Amino acid sequence: MVDLSEQVMLSRKRLATLVFTLGNMFLSCVHGLAQDQSDTARNMEEVVVTATRHSAQASRLPYTVNILTRKDAERQASRTVPESLSGIPGLFIQKTNHAGGSPFLRGLTGNQTLIMVDGIRLNNSVFRYGPNQYMTLIEPEIVERIEVVKGTGSVQYGSDALTGVINIFTTELQFRQQSKWKEKVLTRLSTSGMEYTIRPEVRFEGKRFAFVAGASGKKFGDLAGGDTTGFQRPSGYQEGSFDLKAMADLGHQWVLTAAMHYLRQQDVPVYHKYVLEDFAVNDSDPIERGFAYIRLEKPIMKSYSGKLSMFANVQQVDEERYLRKRTSRVLRVEDDRVSTASSGADLFLQIAERWKANTGMEVYVDRVRSSRVDTHLDNGTMTSLRGLYPNASKYLNAALYNLHHLDFGRLQFEGGLRYNLYRAAITDATLGKVSLAPSALVFQGGVNYRIGTSFFLYAHASEGFRAPNIDDMGTLGIVDFRYEVPAYDLSPEKSLNMEFGMKYVTPTFNGYAAVFRSGLRDLITRVKTGEVISGYDVYQKENVDRGVIRGFEAMADYRPFKGWRFTGSAAMTHGQSITRDEPLRRMPPFNSRLSAEYGKGGFRAGVLYDHADPQRRLEAGDKSDNRIPQGGTPGYNVLHLFGSCHFGVATIRVYLNNLLHQDYRTHGSGINGMGRSATFAAVFDF
């Protein structure tokens, strides 16, 4: 056994070598750089957001909005889209496996948190309760910015936004008087073979046409954890994607935008199933997502100025899983495919000088294909079984909404209504044809008041809802560590969100603090039936739970001197089941982030510090979840360094991960975080 003092000495030597190498690299880069001072702290402006279906300054909205830019993601060397969100207060990232990443927005995740891409729903009718991996099926290099709107969202975008909505916007294009071509190549690698990435991209912007196209190839090796974990095998996987986005001026002020994305993950293992549940095989191969849309927009300049926007979209998610326990001679193959077609229109009008409004409609239609085949390895016999979901199920989601925005100078009002209608058509082998038609009418309203020039007070109340989907009603089989059976008499889950907060915005400081409460009712909860199948307890879902989530958030971004930036954020979430008088499931612990950064010309460097308290408040399901250690998840303190240097056509980025080499995992995860390591990226812009 290696002596602990020798390990500490070796770790210090490795750290010193990495820091020395980084220092030399940046000193050589800084030498001779042009001192471009256009990016100054005193030019910091408020971000304009569109997640409310109209452009508005974030400080003037009556609820909390966080914006993550492309530069923010680059600063963190984010490997996936959910990993880039880990520093946003009130948003906690859980990872079931290395390819996963599920956002907990104010305590809720999975089908209780709505994810959008360019204003189009990513959520579909088989999004499951609890963590899922769907956000990782978005190529991070096409993300321009992410807007996280908290405490509201169901009125603007429909079902699943019980505590908020995450709106992901892809690469922005613009028309230019002088045509411009731009080519870019990105390469990334991490030590210990944990990542190899290459991505070429080409962009053209002309007077009436623009496009950007790219492709990515990635190989992620087994994840190396902290000081006591080492390599977590098997956890590595492969990924490839390609994407295209184009914009055309059709004349008469009509602008057409078209986009498509395709991403495929291969050989994705569920690490904790191998380690804790004695699986010989537990992989997804492949997981695919295809997404394409067209959008037509035209300004309205007659009686009421405004804009008309229409979209049509098709997307498909396909996952094939291979499962076999070590003691079994049967290989199970499950294949689930969801195809979605959708369309919608939004009309934005300036009704009066101080009165704007949005009116719109949306329709989404899902078709589900699900199969399950058992292959007996001894004789090759194949047996077809009912899939995880009822095969050939259909799900319709249609809605009308009306939003109003009133601006009286110091005082702003936001309000609106949405009516959603759902139709689920399921054919069950036992019950025959089953039809369910839930509906919901929800409202939201808020007020924002400016005091002086920089200080804002805001309050709002908003209803949220989540219609039961096919995953709720039709799941049959092993899910995580339980066996689920179908339920066909479910009602929508509902929430009432209330928030009070204050914002302070100046050219050098941007911050807010807020307290919130989300009352939850008719929650769909897994209830143990008392049966046992294949060694797993059997559960069925019912609308039996009421709960409440309370918490606070705070964030500050301070840029006191030219080139310097200091940020900090903190969030606490406390969830309680009123019905069962115990904590709500998977509540994140108190967590915070601090960072300091200096930039001058083409040089930037900084430090990130992440903290999480232990989570000892566990629900009964948490206590039986083998991903959560006995007694709860320990807290952690993780330190990172980052830096970049731009010269000529090249930008070099270096990220030193987990300098203290701490062994840690976010609450509810099935795999530990990355140990001490380095990630290097080189970007060449031509």
C-alpha cells in the first residue's frame, strides 16, 4: 500500500507541473498581444431575453431569469449542455451515468422540467419522472445561449414547466452587405484519455442568405474520479453529430430560418448497474436524436406594429438498450422510438404605447414505437414481449395562449392565460384500447417596480401543470431499481409558484436575490403494490401526493476594474411531502459557486470554486436508491482553474479540473465527478 504522505507529495508535484506548464504557455501567448480593450467591465450591459415570447430587459421582468452565454460555457470547458448549466443558481445537475445530465430546476427534473430548443419543445410523451439524459443529445457547440426562466413557463410554453423552463438557443446568423466566409476547427482532449473531440465548421453570411454547418466526432474514455475512486469502468462512450442552420430573405420582409441537428451516442454504459446490480450488460447502443424545423417571420408595420412567427417541426428520439445480468443466460433488447410532428404560430402586437401582447397556438403529435426481445444465449431462441411502453401509442398536445405586457415606466406588468388539451390513445394487451383526455387552464401574473435608476423589486404568481404522458400511463418493466406496471386513470399534476425578489443593475454590477414557494398538488407518485417480480418491488403510479418546495437564490456579477470579473451564486431548496410528511424525492442540497477572472486583450485566466452541503434529508425512495450512499450524499468543495489565449487565428484554452482531487458526486448521481485532470482545447478561426 502506498503511504498517504507519498500520495500527497506526488499529487503536489503533478499539480505544480500542470500550473508551471500553464503559466509558461500563457506568458508566451501574452507577449506581443495587441491590447484590445473593447471588452471592458464598464461596458457591461443588461442581457435582452426572449424566453417570455417577446424581447425584454431581464431587470424589467417580474421573475428570475438567468442567461448562460457561449463564452460562459467556454470558460467552464463544458463537455455537454447540462454540464454547462451547473453554475446557475437554483439549477442542479444530476448524472445517472457519464453520458447523462439531468437539470433539477428548483427541485424538479425529468418530465416536471420543460426544455426547449429555439422555442420548440424537446420534451415528449415518454419523458420519464426523475432524471433523464435527453439534454445531452444537443451538440454543445451549436448553443449560442441558454435562458433559464424560473417560477413560470406553463402559460408561455405548456405542460411540464412546473417550476420553470430552460430555453436553448442555437447559433445566431445575420445578413451582411459584404459577403463573409468563416471556417473554424475545434479540437479538445482531456488527460487519461477521457476525451478526444474534433469539430470542423463553416459559416457564410451574405446580403440575403446565410448558413452555418458543422460536424463533431467525440470519444469519451472511462471517467477517472477523485482520490479514492480511480477509473470508473465501464463509463466511456462515443458520440457523433452534424448540424445545419440557414436563413434566407424571401422578400417583402419575410425571413425563413431552417435548421436540422442529428446526434448519435454509441456504447453508452450505465455504470452503477455494473457495479451495484451485478449486470454483465447494461448499455444503450445507440441513442439518437434527430431534429429539424422551419420558421417564417415577418414584421407587421400597419395598424399595430409587431411580428408574425410560424414554425413547423419534426423530431425523433430512438434508444436501443441491451440488458443481461451475470447470472442470466437471456439477453434482453429494448427499443423505444418517439416521433414528433409539431407546428405553431405566434402573433406579437404593439396594441398601444405601453401595451404589448402575444397570441398564439401550438400542436404537437407524438407516435411511440416500443419493442422488447429476449434472446436465449444457449439455444438462440428469440421471444418477443411487450415493450417498455404500449406500442403504436399516440399523444396529441394542442394549446391556445394569450400574454400581455404592460410598461408604465417604473412599473411593469406581465400576465397571461393558456388552455391546453391532450389526447392519449393507447392499446394495452390486457385492457384493450385506452383513451385519456386531460386538459388544463393556467394563468400567470407579475409586477416589477423600479426604484431610482438601478434597483428593482418584483413579485409574481404563476400556475404550472404537467399532463400525464405515456411514460406515466403505460410503463411496464424494470426502471432504475424498481418494476413498474401501467396506470390509466391519472390527472394532471399542478403547481402554484410564488416569488418575491430584488435586482440591482449598474454598468459594473448585476445581481439579484429571491425567495420562492412552489405548492404542488395531484403529484403522480410511484406507490408500492406489495408484489415482487424478478427480484424487484412492483410500483404503480397514482395522483396521491401534495407537497411544497421553498427556497432562496442569490447571484452577483461584479466588474470593478477593467478586465476583472467576480461572480458568486448560492441556492437552497427545501422540499416536503405534505401527504407523507417526509422530504420530497431527490431534493438538491444547498450549493454555491464563486469565480474570479482576469482578461486583457486575448488573454484570460480565472478560478472556479464549487461547493455543496451534504444532503441528509432523504425520502423513502432516496433511501432505497443504490446511487445514494447510506445516510445521504456527502458534501464537496471542488476547485478549478481555467485560462485562454488568442493569437492570430488560434485560441488555446486550458482547464485544470478538481485541483484538490476530491472524490465527489452530485446528489442522486450514479457516477462520481472527474478527479484531478486537464482539458485542452484549440480553436482555429479562418
